[in-house]
Amino acid sequence: MRRKTEPAETRATRQAVIYARVSSKEQAEEGFSIPAQLKLLREYGTEQQLEVQREFVDVETAKRAGRGGFGEMVEFLRPRQRTCRVVLVEKTDRLYRNLRDYVTVDELGVEVHFVKEGFVLSEESRFTEKVLHGTKVLMAKNYVDNLSEEASKGMREKAEQGTWPSAAPVGYINVKASDRRGIAPDPERAGVIRGLFERYAQGNRSLEDVRSWAAGEGLTTKRGGPPSRSTVQRILKNPFYMGVFEWKGRRYRGDHSPLVSVDLYERAQAALRKGNHPVQESKRSLAYTGLIKCAHCGCAITAGVHKGRYVYYRCTGARGPCEARLIREDRLEALLGDLVRRVRIDGETVDWILEALRASHADKREYHEEQVARLEGEVRRLRARMDAAYEDKLDGRIAEELWERKRREYEARETQLMRALEQHQAANQSYFEAGTQALRLAEGAYDLWLAQPQREKRKLLDLLLLNCTFDGEKLLPTYGKPFCWLVELAEGPRCSVWRG
């Protein structure tokens, strides 16, 4: 993409800041070093006749939210009356650590120069440039998320084998036997947990009563303080104590020793239901509740069923009488469908943007290939060490006990490396999926809307809209990015905040 410049007489008086970042200490020692970034950005500033006011630097992991240099830069630029409104950065993924950073920079209203990419983003940028840049940010985050997702697969595999894959709940401790980690009852607190269930299951003790008893018996939280009522309630609801656990929405039979019987656990649940008076679930789904607010008073729009058949949506009137009118569900659904219809983009533009993204992310592919090559090299070196150690054992140069210990260490390290390789491969395969899905969704959003049941229609609306109000006649939507750009192209400015 062509680099934008301005007349010399305008550029000479402009002020800028520099931002440089590496996402790990290892990168700081390699080709992504801070000095290299600063040298590039300073030279660019001189070339463009920009007066650099401040330089901000961060060395941190890509997913750590910390403030650091980025936060200092934001505070420096936040006052709109400042004459310094230009940010110089090496490339897209040096500026944004996550989508929250993207939103923060967008709200500053500054002009950002991505020097290596030869691209300038400002409030005056063309629609296609905004879509291209926003989709690049989405895909960069998708790569990090996929690494995280692949890392969690190992924990899911543990769960499927019956092993709790995280820190032990109160009443248990994490233990390691031979080469295997597991969970065992805590000798000091397991009896207190069992007594807590027994007392509450009697049905004549309040949560506060059993909480006070457990605190008196020495039960503490992980931070060392006495348990709260909510902590006790979570303990009583946790099926882990009867031998099963839930992980990522699924229930597994654990290989740990239960602290209470199934019967005792069920009696405790009955006592909780008796004390909490649970609300009965509605037999009829009211798909669009919680989605819309009243344009007159700002209260939520809720739903009700009339004569057992007709669903109407109305203002709750929580702030007093409201002039908003009722609207039937079928009429509301038609208005919502019109909002979906306005999010559109032609197939030719989609193809152009995707092709531009592939070309602009060559450095991401290089990073992936470098990481894979590094991990594969370490695996080869590790296996060579294992072979050498085995030869030493056969020749009697090391004892059998030492060989077994080193073998376990090498095998554990090899497992870690192979898992890291799998994570990078899986993340790379789906690298462009997020951007493609967002654009393809916009291309056929209304057709998708017409074909889906209400539950799926609601999910689509949650994806497209940040908020929406109803004035009794029409809906007033606020679209999230990147979808607001597509509406903006045809109807004028609609953007507010990025929709991840």
C-alpha cells in the first residue's frame, strides 16, 4: 500500500511520538529488537520532517494487559488539544497487544504511521483501508487465541482421562506420584469440608451458620482469610466433592477420592434449593429480551406472552410511566431483519480485501516458519542428547538410576516441544479464518438471517450490534466494528467501538 505524505510546509510543523514494543524478552534479543525499531522510526520521522516529542517502549508478552509504555503514551496523547497527533510504529502487531488496545488508539483520533507496512491510518482514511486494517487486527488476535486454545487441549485431554487439570479445590491438594500429577484430600481441611456438607444437608442451618462453624474449625481460602458465604455456597454446589467435575462445559468422572457421598451431596443441593427459592425457567423462549433499550427513557425492552399465544415487547417502565408503545414479536423481528440487511458487501470487494491481507501478512508467515524451525531444531538436539545418554548407559559411563532420571526429563521436555509445535501448526491453519468469516458473514448476513431459528438469529444480532434502541416506531442501532464500516459505506458514519 502506498505511503501517504503531505506538502513540506505542512509536515515541518507537525509533532509525533514513537512507540516500540517486543512481545517477549527473546524477541528483544533477536531481529525485533527495540534499538532496531527506534532507529527505523527516528529515520522515518526525520524523512517526513516530523518533530518527535516522546519515545515510548514496552517489553512484555503479547497477552499481558499491563500499562507500561503504551499506557503512558495514551495518557500523553489523550488531551485532544495537544498539537502532537501522530504516532510512529513499526507495524500493526507492534502497536496492538489485544483488541482493547485497538479500541483505545481508535478513540484517541490520532494519525498512525505503520512504517514497515508503508501505511497511514487516520480518521480520513478510505473505507477499504479501515476494513483492511481492522481485519488485520482481528486476525492477529485470532493467531494468539488459537495458540491459547491449542494449549488448553492438553488440559482437556487430562480431564477426559479423569484427572482434574487445574489447581486443587479447597479440601484437596495437588500431588505428584512417580511421573503423574493428581489430586489428593487435604489432611487438614478435608474433614471440615465433609462436616460442612453434613451440617448444611440437615436442612435447618443457614449458610451463615455453617460458614461460621467452618471458619471456627480453621477453614480458610487460598489467600488465608476466612471463607465468605458465597465461598461456602460454591463449595456446596461443586460436584467435585462427590467424585465428578465439570471442565469446559462437560462433566467427567474424576480419579480422585470423593469427600462426600452422592446421597449427601444431593441432600445438600435440596437444602440449597429450599433456601434460595430458585426461579422456574420460562417454557417459552423470548429471543430478543436484553437486546434493545427504550429510546424514550433508557429502560430495557422486555417481553410477555398474551393469551398464551402472542408475544409482545414493551418498555419495563422501571423509571416511571413511559410513552413507548407495545410491538408484536413478528413486527420487531421484521425490523431487526432490516438491520441485518443493511450490513452488506459485494463479493468482489471481499475477494480484493482477502488478497490484500494475504500479501500484507507475509511477515506473520515468516514468524510462524521461524518458530516452527526453532522448535524442530530443539527436538532434534534433544533426541541427539537422549541417544548419547543411552549409549553412555550401555557403555557403563553413567549409572542406571541417572539414565532413568535423565530419560524422564528428556521425555517430558520432548512432550512440551511437540505440544508447542502442534499449537503453532493449528494456529497457522486458522490464521485467516477470523477475517474471512467476518467478511463472508457480511456478504451473506441477510440470507443467513432468513434461514435461522430465533436462537441463532439472536446470536447473529449480538455479533453485529453493540446496542440498539426502540422509539415505538423504528429501531436505532449502533453497529460494532468492522460491520459498521459496511453500513457507513452506504449510509454515513456509524462506527463506535470494535466488535471482537
